[in-house]
Amino acid sequence: MDLAVQLAGLDLEHPVLNGSGTFDVIAARRAFGDALLAEFPFSMFVSKTITPEPRAGNPPPRLIETPAGMINSIGLPNKGLEGFLAADLPVLGELPVPLCVSVMGTSHGEFERLVEGVAGRDEVVALELNISCPNVESGLIVGEQAPETLSLLQALRPITQKPLIVKLTPNVADPASIARAAEEGGADAVSLINTLKATAIDTRTLGPWHGAGRGGLSGPAIHHVALEQVRAVAGAVSVPVIGMGGIESGADALSFLAAGAAAVAVGTANFRDPLAGSRIRAELETALAEAGVGSISDLPARTAPSTST
Ligand code: RRO
């Protein structure tokens, strides 16, 4: 079956991407060698989020497994913009699929610097704006406020014609209102969900498990929350939606497509099996055939969006 999709003007071989920060492609390349490139699990690679300056990330412990999921508190360790451009981009640019670079700033100025630094590079076909960070000027978390989201997009949209994909947080009452603000500001696509705020307690110390005190829950535990948010957002905007949250199988991926997503991203499953994306893509083909769907273009994201929220 032809699984090709068009996403924000990009032609992708199939609809399975990775969630930002869930697949260390440089380590995977070391482990799997060129076999990884010959059968790359994703149709576009989304980088770990980068910030303007280098960051060490949060103190350990950073991860805990939970029933059907995990809570991470990684804290954005990265080399910073200059380090990323010098050390990581040349390696990511050799991948056999288009590259989307994920960025996060704490002010319009920081975001502008990141978008200017990344968007001009030929290796980069799209940018993901991770808006889960507090704005240092207003103190508000950008992605939790529609006006903040709109004004950020209005500042960034003139800088590049490359697709801007806004990564939405699930930690709001009405994600569709944030998605609409992103669309109004000129976003080309939205992706959701990021992790749900979560806490684990270390019952030996009675304090928080994570070094940073709390984290974000991902994995199958959040799958149906994500599906509901994707359904609501896909019904509220005309731009394509990338759905993610606990995808473990082709049937899970198909559920997101049926809920209105144009593409899906595999996240937590990559930690257990770096080739999960390839398996899920193969299973998606079978699941589509079993559902009697002859072509991916027959799915809801390609028809008029519904107005229900
Ligand atoms: O690095 C992290 O701790 C992190 C990020 Br930037 C994010 O967007 N979502 C998440 O669950 N963890």
C-alpha cells in the first residue's frame, strides 16, 4: 500500500515520525551502523529540542518507569545553538530522511535567534517550536496561553518560509484554543501531545523521585488522553496535526489517523526498541487493510475538518 503523505508541503514516504527527544540517532547509528540508514524507522527525523545556550539538563534521577509508561525529567540537555550547528547538524544532515529541528527559547529574542540560526541551513526542512517553556518576560508558559502563542508565531513567521510545526502541551483545559492561536499566527502544522505533568515519590525518602522534583508522563498510559486532544484539535484547525502519545502498534497509529491526524510520532516505544518505528509502520499497513481502507488518502485528515470540539 502507498503510505505517502503530504505534511505542511513536505512529501513524506509514510506517516510515522519520531517524537522529539525520544530517539538518539547518533547513538543508534553507532549501534546499528549503516543498517539504520538502509531501513530508517521514520519518514522525517525530529531532533531533540535545542536552546540558544548549552544546558547540562536536570540532576538525576531523570527517569522512572510507571505502569504503562514513564516519567521523564531530562531538562533539555543540549549543546546550544552553536554546538548543535557545528557538531550535530552535519551528522543529522546525512540521514536518509528530511530533518526537522526542534527549538525552545524563553523570549521572542531567543526564539528568533534559534529560528534564524537553524532555518537558513539546507539540511533543515522544517522547524518544531517547543512552546512548553516559561516566557522570561511575562512569566507565563507560552504554550498554555493563546495570546502568548499567537504573538510568538507572529514574531517568528516572517523569519522563514520553512514549515513551522508548533508542539502543543496537553497541560491545558482547551488545547484547541492554543492550536487555533498557532494557526492564526501562521503555523504550518501542530503536533501533540507533549508529556502530561506528573510526579513520582521515592517512598524511601518520602521526597520526589526525580532530581528536579517532577516530570512528564508518556507512554501507553496517556494514549487515550492524547487521542481525545488530537480529535479536538483536528476538528478545530485546518493545518495538519501530528498525533502522538503512547503509540506502540500499527493499530495505535491508525487510531490517531482516524481521529484526524495527518501523521503520527512514536516516542516512548523507541526507548525499549529503537526499531519500533519500522514495526509500527509495517503494522499500520496491515491495520489499514484490515479496516478496509484502500488508501491513506481516504482517512479523515484529508477530508474537510469537522467543526465539533
Ligand atoms: O527535556 C525534557 O525534559 C523534556 C522536554 Br524539552 C519536553 O518537551 N518534553 C518532555 O517530556 N521532556
